[in-house]
Amino acid sequence: MDKKTIKDIDVKGKKVFVRVDYNVPFDENQNITNDTRMVRTLPTLNYLLDHGAALVLACHIGRPTEAREPQFSTKHLVKHLSELLKRDVQWASDCVGPEAEEKAKALKPGEVLLLENLRYHKEEKKNDPEFAKQLASLADVAVDDAFGVSHRAHASNAGVPKYLETVAGFLMEKEINYIGKTLENPQRPFVAIIGGAKVSDKIGVISNMIDKVDTIIIGGGMAHTFDAAKGLPIGDSLCEPDKYDLARELLKKAEDKGVKVVLPLDLKVANMFPADKKYATEGKTKIVDVDKVEDGWDALDSGPKTSEAYTKALEGAKTVIWNGPMGVFEYDDFAGGTLAVAKAVAKATENGAISIVGGGDSVAALKKTGLTDKISHVSTGGGATLEFLEGKEMPGIAAIADK
């Protein structure tokens, strides 16, 4: 994990190929609705520009087909990126070929060129060597600041380093330091909070965390599979019956390793899902103990006793990793458990813990609580964060030059 960064190279007078993750959400009028991923790259881009580099920025948006759907064009990023960088950003209508080559060649120090969507070319996802070589030919050196795609072996992050020395940008460095180095050598007690809908989505994370943590908190929809595996009634709650044996195996593994597992004590249940149009007039909720969930009722959030147990488990923690919400937080009626955890993690951070929150839903849930700035590190990666937590090799990170 000891990778070279932009501080280890001289970029003065050089063209720098920068892989960024600008896969941001847009509204129906192609206005950016959340620019967090763009803002997080500014320290890297400004450092390079301040040190005399010219920048060739490469990214993808969405999952375009070969038809090159116009809604996925990076042209929609140019105006806002120019405002963020306080300078004009040039744009090339392709990421390889004559126009990209000519515009990159003409770049002067302090200038910025944004390339068209990498995924308009199927060669990007295939990590095609010739395509990677074409991208690399646009610059003298490469910087990878796209943690969000680091779990993918694509041409722009795993292929380009075969032709250009590639170092980490500040955002990538921060992700590696916080997640990678925290997992390698955590301060203890180390508590992991794993939520979300399905056990199947987080098997690797839970198993890997059991090898590393002192306590693991399991919440959200996946907790029902663990409860059902223990013989508890779960009513109409989300469940994966084919994962009962796995749930029992994970609980046994934790017991054998002396890892404390905290599961719900009580739940907030509803007689219908809040997305149902009838919910506004006929929806009912109640708090029941975990062994009292009746048929016809769906557990959608943790109850107050559970939140108290989760909060207590986080007291005195020195390292906290949180991935996945505690309930259907998108609806205010079922956001209480997630808010309680967010407050407890923020308090642990205030008391000196290193806290890391990762995964799309977790970050969205945290944003809803208004406590984002109370956390040590909020990861920009969704699937990348999950795979990092699972302990899988990350091709994009592996390709960055070692110190």
C-alpha cells in the first residue's frame, strides 16, 4: 500500500493524464445534482496546475452502449468544472483519435482538457492494450485519482500504467491510507457496522471483518436472515432463506474468534411498505421485540432498544467502519435507527476514534443525518469500498507505482 503520489514526481512543463471519477448524478435537464466527486479531486488538480502541469482529464459517466447516448457525454461537465477550477476547461469530442491528440499536444502549462466518455469505447472496460496505449500517448505521466473505479481492471487505470509512470492523486492516497492502512493495523477496539438489505451483497465484507474486528454490528434488512436462521419469527420481512446456513456459519466463525456480534433486540415494523400509495392513509407502524414479529408485518427499521445496544457497542471504539444503513432510511418513518448509528459514530469520532463510512447507501444515509463533517473519512467509492473491505486485490491501486 506504499504507493507513489503526485508529491513524488516533477510535473513542471509536463502533460499529465488524470483518471478522475466524475460519474455524477444529473437531473432530466442534465444539471449535476451532486458534485461531491468533482469537488474531492480539486486538491489534486489544483496542485498539478500550481506546479506547472497541463492536464488531460479522463472519466466515464453511466453505462453507455455503443450508440453513444448523448446524456452520458462529459460535455455536460465542462461548465461546472470550469467554475470549480476557476479557469476555462477545453473539451474533446472523443478520448482517443486525431482531435484528442491535437488538443492534448497543443496544451500549455495551466490548461485543462476534458476527454469524452471513456466508456463510449468498449475497449475501455476490456482493458484493451492498444486503447490504453492511445490514452497514454496524450501525456508524459499519469495520475490516478479515481478510487471509485479502482476495483475494475480497465484501460484507463490498469492499462495506462503499462505505458506511463502512474502515481496516486491526493484523493486516491487518502482512500488507500484510511481504508487500506486502517484495515492493516487498526487501533482497538475495532467495531464494524454492516447494514443494508441483503446478506448476499455483503458476505465477503462480513467474513473479512470477523477476521479483523472486536465487535460487529449487523443491522438493516440483512439482520432478518440472521434472525430467521436462529429460529426467530420475521413476519413479512425481507429475507434470504438460501443464506440461513451461511448466516449460521458466520455467527459460529465470530464466536470461535471471540468477536462480539450485535443483532437487533427490537424492530420498527409496518403493515405495508411506505412506497405503497395506501401507506399515507392506511399505513401503521409499531415497535416489537425481535421475537414478536407477526405475519403481515414487515420490519423496516431498528427499534430504540436496538439503537441503544448499537450505541453502547460503539462506546470506547478507536476504529469504526460503517457500510450500509440500518433500515429503509429513505423514508423518515424508518430513518431512526440509521440516525442513531450516525450520531454514535460521530460521537466516537469526537472521542478520538478513526471513523470510515463507505458505500453509496451509507454515504446517502449519512448525508441525510447532516453529520458528514463529523466523520474522519467518507469514501467516494461504492463497489470499490466494498471490495476493499472484503480484502480483494484492487487492480487500479495495484497498477500505481510503488515507492
